[in-house]
Amino acid sequence: LLLDEPTNHLDLNTIEWLEGELTRSRSAIVLISHDRRFLEKVSNATVWLDRGMARRLDRGFAHFEEWRDQVLEQEELEQHKLGKAIEREEHWLRYGVTARRKRNMRRLGELQTMRKDYRGHKGPQGTVQASVADARESGKLVIEAEKITKVYGDRTIVAPFSIRVHRGDRIGLIGPNGAGKTTLLKMLTGQIEPDCGTVKLGTNLDIATLDQRREDLNLNDTLAHYLTDGRGENLLVNGEQRHVTGYMKDFLFQPEQARTPILQLSGGERARLMLARILARPTNLLILDEPTNDLDIETLDLLQELVAGFNGTVILVSHDRDFLDRTVTSTIAPANPDAPDGRWIEYAGGYSDMLAQRKGVEDERKRVEKAEKAKVQEASGGKPIESGSKGKGKLSFKQKFALENLPKEMEKAEKEIAAREAKMADPNLFTKDPATFNKLAAEMEKLRADVTRWEEEWLELEMLREELEG
């Protein structure tokens, strides 16, 4: 199997499925990827392409960074030793030449070779040098969304969803492809209007956006024209005038590429160019939609550091689990990831924290259901309660009672759900008391399931009543 960036644009469920398939496969696999966690789980050997040389490590990617650093340190040490050897031979050339011409010529030839090797050494490719341009400070409350919804046709993309985003929050948005991540992101940032509910944006917002389709790129533009917006040879970065070629070097572009059309760049270079343009503009709210696609590991590391240390607010959509774990302070995910129904939940922490919380909620839900089932069986003398059969010609007493009382039960359950939602809105609840958080989430999930079941039961009874009366 030859796989070139197979995880690009895949959702997390599909990435994890692919991991399992490749891990179980007995085929030989050659895989190119910048998804570090995917590489760690699938690979058992690593080939590093560096400065025209391929180096092989007979261990998986989990050991790569430590090995790479050792290789570079050893290389730096050898280069230092070579420099010292050249100094020693040059000293001999000046002060120690003897009449033994044959021996002297040999040492002189060795010195020339050492000088050539020293001058011809190519160090490792530089790292991207960048920081986010400083902007004015935004208000403390950046975004406030109250019960926003979005429906396309008969499909609910966002059921009533509320959130408060404060200055300094770094929020990750995950979910299967087509679940509505980009739609929710655009509603939160005011790019599209919700069908119901309200979205209020805070004050003094300077927003910078990186979209997943890279639609901001005009492929016929040159690099210099794109970075400066066609305004000459300079651009303003953090209040300082920078020549475009000097700024390009910070992002590993060569000065001679200034007049190169974007069309000729690779996918990774285009992603790096868009990053360079975004970071040059003052911003206090970063919107990143799949920012890690096509980025090499070095640029990915830089972006990770920038996001984690950003003084403003970040909302990002990503399927890179390692990136999410290292950067975000909370994660928004579908309540039902296997069959998204428009309900979204905010979890404290990154992707791994979200999985742990979901497991805790699921365990608590099973415990609650088991306890309630035991109560029902105990109340019925250990026998399951059988529902009454439908009467012929008219509703039974039990069916009439259910038809009248189910709406009251649903209303009561909705109030209990709202009360639990209010308690879980505290962003510090999971950190302070994870047991209470999991208990509330499990109870809320069960209440929602009850409401759905009661609605279906009430609808069936109402249709039966109309049929009998009609």
C-alpha cells in the first residue's frame, strides 16, 4: 500500500477506522503523513528525508523526534570537530612546514578536502520564525450565542445551542464530515444568520480567518503581491516596516520566489504562505478551519506554539488529535458522533479529555439505567411490567391516562434538562468536580431519551385516537 497524506480531509471516525485497518493489515505499507498520532499508531519504521539524504530509523514515529535531535546534535559536534581540525592544520601550514615535500603535499591536500567539506556542509533547514501581530485587546466576552439553530430542508444541523466564548479561550470544534462544523463556526462568527436564537459579538474584535478550502488564494498572484496586497515591496508587521523578501525568509521562502506564481507552489507551501499573510495582520480572534492540512511537521510545531501562546481567542476546526490535545482549552463535539442529530456539547480540555468525559458519562448512564430497572422490577414483584393492549373501538383507561399525562411528563423533563444544562454551563465544573459533571450529563442524556420515547408514544396514541373517533 502506497499512501500519500491519506488523513487529509478525513473526519476523526474515519481516521480511527483507517488506523485499525492498517494496524491489522499484513501488507507492506509506505505512508507519507504529517498526522503525528496517526504515524505513531501505524508505523514501525521511519524514513527521514533531509537535505537530499534518506535516513532510516527501525522504530515507529513515536521515537522519531528524539532520534532526529540526536542525529542533529551529533552532526553539529562532528562539524565543530572538523572546524578545530582545520584550525590545527592551518597552524601547521603557517609554522610547521618542513622540507619533506611529499608528506607536506599530502597534508595540504587533506586540508583542502576538509575545507571543502566544511564549506559544503548544509545545515538543517531553518525553522519558521513568526509571531502573531499584536492587536488591541478585545472585550472580555468575545461571543455569546443563545439557543441558536440551523436547519437545511428536513435535516437539523444545529439544534438549540448556547455558548459563551471569553477572551483567551481556545476552542476546538470536531465532528464527522458533513455534521455542520463549518456552519456552526460561521454562525458563531456572524458570517451566517441562525434560523433561531441570537449571536452577539464582543467589542474591539480584529478577526483573521484561515479557511479549509484556501479560497483566499488567487493562484495567479505572485508571493510578493499576495503578502503585500499589491501595495509595493513592504508590509507592516507588528508596527514595523518589513521588506517582503525578508518576511518571506521567516517562512522558509527564498527571495527569488517573490515573483513566483502561487500556482507553482506545493500544497504545504501554499498553506505556509496563507499562514504568513494571516500572522502579519493584527488580530485578537483567530478562526482556523482545518489549519493543519498540508502543513509539514516543523510548521505544524510553530502553529501549535502560536495557538497555545496566543493572547487573544482562537476557534479552530481540526481532525488532528495531537494538535487539539496540545492547544485547545475546550472541545465542541456532536452529542451523538455516530449519527449527528444537530445537538452539540462543549467539553473541557482537548480531544483525549473529551473521550474520557464521554466514557464517564456513558458509564454513569448505564449505572443510572441499571438502578432504575432494578427499582421497576422491585415494584412489580420482580416481573417486567406489561403495557396494556389497545382496545377495540375505544382507548383503554391506561391509554387515555397516558395521552393526558405524557405532555406534562415531557414538560417536566424539559425543565429538568434546562436546569442541568444551566449547571453544566459552568466551564470550571468538570475541572472542579468531574463526578458531578458526569452524573449531570448522564442524567440529561437519559432525560432526553425519555422525552423522545414519550413523544413517539404520545404521537402513536394521538393517531390511534383520531382513527377511532374518525
